Amino acid sequence: MFTIEAHLDLSMNAMEWNRDLRLPINDLRHRERNQKDKADRSSGTVNFAELKKADVGLVVATQIARYVSPENPLPGWQSPEQAWAQTQGQLAWYKAMENCGEMSMIKDIAGLEKHLALWKNNEPNHTKPIGYILSLEGADSLITLDNLHTAYEYGLRAIGPAHYGPGRYANGTDATGHLNQQGKELLQQMDQLKMILDCTHLCDDAFWDALEIFTGPVWASHNNCRALVNHNRQFSDEMIKALIERGAVIGGAFDAWMIVPGWERGKSLPQQMDCTIEKILDHMDHICQLAGNTNHVGLGTDLDGGYGREQSPYDLDTIADLQKIPAMLLKRGYSTDAIENIMHGNWLRFIKNAWS
């Protein structure tokens, strides 16, 4: 079934993890077998071939580069200018993948419809480019709001103002505090450009500020439920209901510590914690119950977003295993129409409405 994946850090994997995503997945793992610098070495789950096996024809692909102040212990860049330069290197990689036929940037309705028609033809998936909508995860790299307009011109269509910790525009996961003036101005100019606001990673204070200030389309590309795993990275039921009222779609994230309670990063193992794809469907089902329908959930796995198989559902070897989900949903009693909504329809409806 045609599938839309709403959050993948493809350029980060290519440029910072040094992965050639055109290689077979086992080749990528083999090349990293002696590398110990990151926990997910030799356990990656995403490349172009596995995406196409999963019938993922459209992704929301990120640029990401965090600025960190001298007192901030998180990894990141020491200046916004360095962070901006990092995102431009990531953009250059996306363009290189376009030039070799692996990817195709989608930035308007006409381009979307053309790409969908390509993926609906009877040609095998391996001959088709993967469409991508460019998103910025964390706005720290925007040196000034002039950079926002530059980014929009080269194709940026969605922004999550925060990532982890305190940010230049908004505070994110594990931080607190309301939007600063610069963050408010960012949202106002995003409104004018008709960009998409990604609420993922916003701390609670900033989340409510953003929904009050921003009048345009809002989604949460990769987020799960606080009612099932109690952490500030997740959305409370109150936050989920507010997003539903705004017509948002929320992408189910596949990072194990967000799926099952009690996970200890670097210690827990997926099988030990019974972390499965079904447990992610529990989060998605919770949102459906709050909404009273299936119109507000989709996939935003964040696979290989700084972790690999060691911190993914144990019944997932590669992203191709997303195609297990329709049968799982059918077994839970979801209708064919509802399953199509979750796999692609909700994201398509959202994007078309946002760009109309």
C-alpha cells in the first residue's frame, strides 16, 4: 500500500553518520561494523531501497542543526552561522540525490500531483524517485528571519521551531518556557508564507503559545501519547485534542523509549521491553479514540533519527516492515478506508489543504 512517511533525518544520516543511502542496507551495516562512535552503528534501518520496498513514495525529509550556548551540555554548533552552514550542506546532499534520480523535491500542489501519478503507474518502485517535502527540525539555524525567506525560496515548507533543550526561537523537549519575541515573529512570518508548523518537540509552554499565535496549518510529524508513556516529549490528551481541533495529523514515532514505559536508553533492549510495532499502534489508537475517527494519525517514524535497531520495535528489521501495519490494523478491526487514511490518506489531505 502506498505510504507516506512524515519524518526522516535522511540528510543527517548521509552527512553526519556518513551513510550512502544508495547502498544495500546490509552493506551499510557491514561498513559500520567496527565503528563505535554511536550506539546505532551497524544497526541502521533506512535506505532508498528499503523505503521503496515499503512503498514509501513520499517522505518529509529534514534539515537539522542545533545551536548550543556555552552552558548547554547538548551536542550542537557553537554559532547559528555554523548551524546554517550545516543545513546548507544537507540541502546540497538532497540536491545531489535529485541529480542522480533518487529523490524529487515536492513543494506545491502541481508537483505533488505529478509525483503521485508517477507512483500510481505500473512501473516497479525501484525505478521511481522518492518524493520529499523539506522540513527544518529546530529553527536555531535560521540566523535571522531573512534566512527563513531564503529557505522558503529553495523549497523549505515546514518548520518545527524547537528540538531538545533551550532554543533560539522556542524551548523544546526537557526545557520549559514561553516563546520569546523572536519565536513569535518566526511564527508570524511562517503564517505569511503559508508554511506548515510542526509542533513536535515544543515544550508545553511553547506549544500553547504557538497554537494561539499561528493561524496556519499545524501537524506533529513524529509524536506519541503521554497517557501511555509519561514524558514531556509526548503529547498530553489535552494537547492532542487541541491539535485535532486544528485539523492536525500526528505521526507515530518508532523510537522505543517513546513507545513503552520504563525504557532506559543505552540499557534496555527491545525484546526485553516487549517493544513491538503493535505498541505503536496502541498510541495511534489512543489518538483515534480521542478524535472519534481515524483522520488524525499517520506515520512519522523517525527511524534512524539517532538510533537504530537497538532502539526500535524488535519486529522491525528495516523500514520495509512498515508494510506489516495494514494487516495489523485490519486485525484490530480498522476498515480498509481507515487503513488507507493512516498509511497515506490523512497526510495527503492535510498537505493538499495546506497548499491550496
